[in-house]
Amino acid sequence: MFGPLVGQAATARVRAQVGRRGGAGGAGAAERPRPGAGRIGMIAAGAFVMDPADGFPVGTPYGMPASLSRHSYAHFAAGSVTFTALIAACYVLGRHFGRAGNRGRALTSRVAGTAPLLGNGWAMSGGEAGTLTLAIGVITAMARISATAFRYRRGL
């Protein structure tokens, strides 16, 4: 339950640290950390639950329901806000590392930011195993942000 909220808090913390350590020309000069978007989106996505579909929860018939409720649409919107914040955090890290001359970390940050973008697009389009592709993308981005947080926390 608290795992995603901790992840969003870590994202905000990393973004703030990168901005602080970046100095005048760092990532914080152009992009100010906006931790509220991810947190609010995550809370709203939890408050507005998706309709049962495609075998979830257990016992639900496979396939999508004929129509979606307002709660499902609100869940989609809140999730989109949260994923956009996650994607933006990865791209901010990519820009920071690129300016710092660390091309490898810049590239992996941008790839990690692109993964949930593609996963979310595939899931929203109704693609096969959309939830799985979205999960893989989000885990990739969270892993990249976690690795960055670890490095900054350890002073590496």
C-alpha cells in the first residue's frame, strides 16, 4: 500500500537533490521539483478503483466490460498524472547527467523514462498484456530513480 507513495517521495527527493547539486546550470535551474503531482495522482488513483475486468480480481470473467464507470475514468486520469510525473523525473535526471558529462547515466535515465511512456501507451490502447507492459515500464523507471537516489544518498 505504501510502496508507491514511498517511490513517489523518493522521486521528489532525488529531483530536489539533483536540482540543488546541479548549481546554476543544473537541472534545478530550468525545472523546479513538483513532488505534489505524483503524490496527488497516486492517492487519487487509489481512491478511484478500476472496474473488475480481464480476470482481475479472481473470478471476474476475461474481457473488458461493455462500459466503464466514472471511477475507472478517474483512475485512468490520476494514473496518467502519476506516470507523467515519473517520466518527467527520469527525463530531468537524463538532462542533469547529460549536462554533467555522464552520458551513460543520461542515456539510461532517458530510456527508463521512455519505458513507462511506451508501457502506458500500450496499456491505454488496449494492447495485449497492457498491464504487464505498464508494470515493466514503471519498474524500470523506479529502479533508475532508486539507483540515482542511492548514489546521491551515499555521496557516490
